[in-house]
Amino acid sequence: MNNAWHIAYTAFAVCAALLAVAAITFTLVVDTRPPLQGLIITPTNSPITLGQQLQAIATRTKVRDDCPIVSIRRVTETSTGISTLLDGRVWNGGPAGSTEQALIYDTQDLPAGQYVLDYELTYLCPYTVSHRYTGQVYFSIKEPTP
């Protein structure tokens, strides 16, 4: 009977040791850093003329380049509260080490007015939870001058 318990305890100790080695190896090998730091998005051509696209610059420190981004963008006309989803996309967000990324938003179908753009960026990094960044960008669309 004691021999059976000895074998069970030994098997348990070996499994626990293997799990500990696997956890340490995973922690040392897998990159768990967030993909970027300090995100600020600033429009560069607001106010825009009816039919144009909004251009902006994302200023941040890009730490990793192995995390694809899924972006969701919603614009809301501030006087009416009417919201419109802009086309989202999946992309890489620029190389690691970069501090700026040019952005273009498909606003050419929006009527003239004052808008707030709500963005949600979800970085899908391997082996880790996703990282989410949200914010707002204010811009306006004006009628073309004759």
C-alpha cells in the first residue's frame, strides 16, 4: 500500500514540476507587452469640405508589430445625435518603434455638420488577451464654397 502512495506522490510531483517548467518557459518566450503606449489621434485636415475624407495622425509608441488590429469607428453628428458606422478594417498599424501613423477615415458620404468620431482599436496579440484602446476625435464638414 505504501508503495502505491509513493508512486502516486512521485507522479504528482513530476507533473507539477513539468507544469512549472512549462509556465516559466511560456512566460520567458511569449511577448506579453501591450502593443502600443500613449495613443492620441489628431485630425490634420478639419474642417473638411463635403465629399472629402478625414485625415488624421495617430501619435503613439508602437511597441510590437505582431498584433493585427480590428478597428471600429462610429461618427455622431453633434446637433442631431445621428450616428453612422464607418467602414472598419483589419490591419497591422505600422511597424514596431514607429511613433506616428497616418490615418484616413471614409467620411465622404456624410452631410455637412459637426461630428465626433468614436474609435475602438482592438489589438489581437498571439497567446495573450486582446488589448483595447478607445477615444474620440472631433471634426467638422462644411459645404463647398461656390
